[in-house]
Amino acid sequence: MTDTRPTDPMAETFEAQRDRLRAVAYRMLGSHADAEDAVQEAWLRLSRQDATDIHNLAGWLTTVVGRISLDVLRSRQARPEASYDDRLSELVVTLDDSPAPEDDAVLADSVGLALLVVLESLKPSERLAFVLHDLFAVPFDEIGQILGKSTAATKMLASRARRKVQTIERPTSAGREQREVVQAFLSAARSGDFEELLRVLDPEVQLTLDTPSGEVVVLGATQVAAGAQLSASAAASGRSVLVNGLPGVISWREDGVPASVLAFTVADGRITGIKATVDPDKLKLMDLPGPA
């Protein structure tokens, strides 16, 4: 990878813009790796430019990153076999030690993840218009130049995207209540209280196990409760964490090696989804906290 550490005024100016450009690309692409690639490509294009021809470097770089991201999104549409789950497989796991993590920046990141899920349903042009204007305050006329559309047409794209994005459920003070539901589930799993498990599980709950042999899906409260020994093990030796902003638990083996990471989705006082990663290879790739 080309070294872009500040060695000249152009590189210094670029470095000052790097974090913002990475944020633009990530919200466009939903992948940290793809965002880094887009920013790196923007640097390569800048290094081939005569800087004296660029009157607004920040705007020029935003335009370049926007165009690169738009090309990537259009390429994805042409390759529907590309999995969104693969691009959003990065799990951010942090210890849930705060007395009110619903106020933390970690939970704000979960809003970003929810936003990315909704943005994935947008057309590339809608996504670009919304991200650049609503999230980064880029003027519509500049966005229109990237898209090859009029300012009025670009405003319509952003408005259409905004209506879809408004379907996102924003986080509230229910964060503490969600963690209490998860703790009730783990306690019931540890004690083998089948009736209590059924009480805290949504009837249509989905458990997704990420195992060395592939993904396994279990549907329904009865089936998930019957197989809750996985959660029982986590409850016995686990520690509360936030997984992409969701309440979760991480457990370790006796030798200190991570054994599992569980993330819970809670709605209306019941668990509607459990994502359990038990694949040792994937656990090794995560930046996980150690045992208490």
C-alpha cells in the first residue's frame, strides 16, 4: 500500500481530510475495508494531479471519494451474489461497563449500523445524495455534478432516500431494559428454567450460529430454549459486552481463549434474535477484550 504519511504540503492536507473521507466512504459502502480502499484510491488520484489546479481540495476529495464509492455500489448491483453480510461482518465488541451505555458513543455507532442496513436498500444515486447532503452537508449542486443530474433531480433523490431512512428505530432509554431481558434469558439458561426462557423469547425468535462448518439457523422459541445450553455456558463464564451496540456476552475457555460471542436483539420486552459466533477462526480475527 502506498505510504501517505505527511511528507509534503499536499500529503499533509490530505491527511487532515483522511478521517472525514473515510467516514464518507464507510457510510456509502458499509465496509471498513472498502472505505479504506476508496480513500487510498483518492490519494493516488490526488498524487497524479497538479495541486495548483485544485481550488477547493476538501471539496475535490469529497467528489472523488463519492465517485469512487458510486462506482463500487453500481458494481455491487451488477454482482448480486456479493453478500451484504460479508461486508458488514466486522463486529465491534466493547465491554458493557458503563452505568448508562445507552448514552455512549458505542450506542451511537449502533445507529450507524442500523442506518447502513437501510442505506443498502437504496439505489446508488439515492444513497450518494442522502449520505453526502444529509450526513456531510455537501451542496446539492456539487452532488448533482457527481451524478450527472440537475440540482432539482438530486434533491428529489435525497428526499426519496430520507423517507426510507426515517423508518429506522432510534435508540432510547430502553437500552437498560434490553440488557435486563438478556440477563433474564442468561439466568434462565443457566438454571434450566424452560418456562422463563419461553417468557423472554419472542415466539418467532431466530438464533443464528456462526460455526466452523457454516451458518446454522434455529427458528422458534421452543427450539431456541431447548438449545440454550450454549447461552448457559456463556452465562456461567461470560462477561457483558456490547456487540455493534447490541447487548451481548462474551465467554472464554479455561485457557483464556474466546469461546463465543453472543449478540441479542430485543423488541417489546422479548428477544427476537440471537447471533452467536463460535467459529474459533472468526473469533481470532475479532478485537476482543480479555477475561475480567
